[in-house]
Amino acid sequence: MGQEQKVQKEKRTQKDYSLAFKLQVVNEVEKRFVTYKEAQRKYGIQGRSTVLVWLRKHVVLNWWGDSTMGKKMTPYKEIKELKKRIERLEAEKEVLNIAIDTADEMFGIEIRKKYLALSLEMQKLQSQNQEED
């Protein structure tokens, strides 16, 4: 009888990806910069369906036709959907804030300060127009 050889399987480790990272990948696939398979290779994402799951969960465009738009939702489901949306929007906000901070450093300008002044000016004009009507 021969000795049995033990074949060691490569242990796969589960990676936890941040919501901001997931949204970045989804955005790239959705805007057709890369396919979902290319995104998997580009970012070293292990699971075969990981990116597809992210797309179904976070995609803005409705490619699958299973939209809940126009359908009645239970209050529980509506709250759940709104919480998901808040989470996604907060992640997008985080990414945009990082981009603004990076642009501020690169170009030496304070974008938020300039935008805030313009925003306040626009609000004044809108309120004046509403008072005149």
C-alpha cells in the first residue's frame, strides 16, 4: 500500500470590502468602463459572483427590470429600502468629500468655501423670486 499524499487546499480568506469601494466598483461597471469580470480581475475580488451581487444591490440603473418603482411597499420594506438608500448616499458623500479634499490640496483652493457662498446666493435669489410671485 502506498502512502496517501495530503493535498493542501489553498485556503481562501473572505475579504470585507468597504461600502465606498463597492460603490466605486459598481459605478465603473455601470458606466461601462469595465465589465464585471474585468473589475474582479482589476481589484482582485475573489468570488465569482461578488461583483454581480454588489450590482444587484447598489446599481442605480435598473438592468434587471425588477424595480419596486410604482409598486406598493409595506411600511417595513419601505423603511428598509430607505435605510439602504441612506447608506449608499452616505458612502457616495464620503467619496465626494475625499475627492473635494484631494482637489483642494492639488489646486490650493477651498472648493467648499466657494460653493457655500454660491449656494447661499442662489437660495437668496430663489426666495426673492418666490416672494415676487
